[in-house]
Amino acid sequence: MDKPLNWGLLSTAKINQALIKPINASKRTRLLAVASRSNPPLMHTPGE
């Protein structure tokens, strides 16, 4: 298998709720980080 495509999301907007599960479900992608300028409540921890 080729190397996975690594993702880093530079937002905690609602669009991430639609992206995180498919990224984690794929064998070809890996979510490495989610970053934001503010400190909103944590919605999801990768690997859970």
C-alpha cells in the first residue's frame, strides 16, 4: 500500500464534523492535527 495522505485541518468549523469521520474511516488517509486560533470545546479526538 502507498503512504497514507496526511490531513491537518486549520479550522474547527462545522464542516470538520463532515470531514473527520470519513478521513478516519479511510485506509488511505490519516488525520494528524486540528488547529484553531480560539479554544472551542474539543469535538473529537482522532483515534477514538
